[in-house]
Amino acid sequence: MTKTILISQVPLPYSKIGSWTTLYKNYLQGDHRIDYVICPKTQIKFSGINYSFANTSFLQKVQHKVFKKKNLQYFKALNKIIVPNQKYIIQVVDNYGMIKPLYDYLNSVGILKNCYIQFFYHGFSPYMQLNSGSNFYELIDELIVLTHDSYNQFREKVNVLPCHFSILYNGIDTQKFKTISVSNKHNLKKKLGFEDKKVFIWCSQDRPKKGLHIVLEAWRKVYESKKNIILLVIGSEREENILGVKFLGRISNDNLPEYYQASDCYLFSTLCQEGFGLSLIEALHCGNYCIASAMGGVPEVLQYGKYGKLIENPHFVSEWVGAINDFIDQTIEVTPLSNKMYSMENWDANMTSIIQEAKFRIESK
């Protein structure tokens, strides 16, 4: 029976907020197909999971520094698991630097032919750098990306692409992030002090590539003529005094749903090739109309305009002004999402299918 090993560069469970670590947390607490987790030592463990901890010794630090040998602690942990003639699926998430050393290690101990390497990628555009003279995509057996559009980018830009591909949409807890009734929305707005206003919301880390400066510039222009509106900004520690804007700082994930549920329109102003955007689907499931940059995987997530307005030129403030004004002035119906779309349950089921398909391939060799 083929075993599945997850190699993580962060401890699991992960104490901080992270998209893929949250998804794996949900998966590993349910009916999963992961047999082993290799990660840095953690005080809290997932129940029923076999761990092999990757602890860096002084000697390994020296080898890394002097001989440029990377990830030795992970291979030492891996060596404690592997047995002769056993077949393995090995999952690596977003860590390109792990693949070549892992490939070389598996080859050096004579088990490469019994291993199937899956690389999970949460960006959008392809990784183009050649790795030590070898094509990265020839070292892995399967690449799992977030959208079909991302796969198309790989297909168009990478000349040699011999690995299998799968698509695994991100998922969220749709029992927590969900639409509420009109009356409950009204009461929630009243409770939060936004009664009788059209509420816009922006939620992200406040980095230039997330585009908050574009949204705030657009908001100032809109607010000159539209006063019965408010913009909630979550995730930014700014203390600016801008009319019609309320900076809420960081909000815990447990309290976040009510702010989405009290809002009418979500502004997703990314200025980078976003892989997917978890906050985007959180807002969608809470009933928000979305105005979003047509960047990276965002158009596919919004089904190319079915679930919101795509800003084709997101660096142009005027396009945000026009879209926000249109939402204020017009009656725009929000197309509801099914409860299963972009859900953790779907992610879990699709992850299991990806693992089962990999087992079929390696066991058929």
C-alpha cells in the first residue's frame, strides 16, 4: 500500500494565519489520506498523524553553511520513515528549493523509482528558473495549481512540461462565512454602527501590491458627491483620518464573518498576479458583490464577471471610481454561490481524489 508523506517547512498545526496551512489543518482533522507529516517540531500534534520532526543540528548548520547542503534535517526525518520496496507519494507546498535536493536524496538512497513527488503551487505565474542545470518540471511527477488559468500560463510559457497537472481550488469554511437574511443584515449593520449606509469593505495585508492606496484615492473622489457610504479597512494599522473610512486594524478570523455579512460590496484591489484570494471567496459567500482586479487567478474565481465586476486596468484610479459609483447608483443583483462552491468540503474531497489518482499511477508502474 502506497504511503503519503507531507513535507512542511512550518510546524503543523501552524499557529499563525496561512491559507494552505489552514486547509491542511481542516483536512488532517477529518477523513484524510496523509500517513506522515515531516515538519519542524511542534508542541501540539494532529491526532492520529505520524510525525517525523525535522530538527536542525549544529552539524547540519555547518554543512549548510560550508558545503551548501540544504534541507538535511528533512531528509534525516524522511530516512526514519522510508522502508525498502515501499512506495510513497511525497507532497511539497510552495517550496521550490526543496525539490532538487529531495530528488537527489531519493535517488542517492535508491528509492526514487518508488516515489511520486507532488508540488502544490499557490501562486499564479510559472516558476521559470532552471534548477542546477535540471528542468524543475522534470524533477516532479505532478504540479497542483489553483486555477485553470494558471495551468494555461504554465502551458504557454514553459517549453518542457512533462509532469502531470491537477487543479485544486482553495476552500473556506462555508458554515462560518455565509450569507445572512436581509433582516439579520440590517440588525448587524445597526449593531456595528453602519445603519442605512452602503458598506464597502477592503481586507488584506497592507502592502503596496495589495492596492489599498489605489482604493483610498478612488474613495476620496467618490466621497465628494456620495456621503451615505462607508469603507471598512481591515488588516491595515494606518491611523489616517479619511472621510467615510473606518480603519479597523486586524480582526480575528472568528470575528471576520460579521464584517463581511454587514457589508454590501467587497473591494479586492490586488496589483499582483494573485494565485486565488481566500478573502475574495469569504466575501462572496457572505453575500458581497465584488469589485476586483482582473489579475492572476481572480477572473476565474469570479467566473469572468458572473460574481462581480472585474477591473481590467486596476492601476487606473478612474476605473475604481467608475465601478464604485455604478454600484452605488444602480441596483445590482448579487449572484449567490452554492454552499459547496469554494468550500473546504470540496477541497478535502478533491485532495483525496488527487492522492488516490497518484496512488493509481505509482502502483501501475
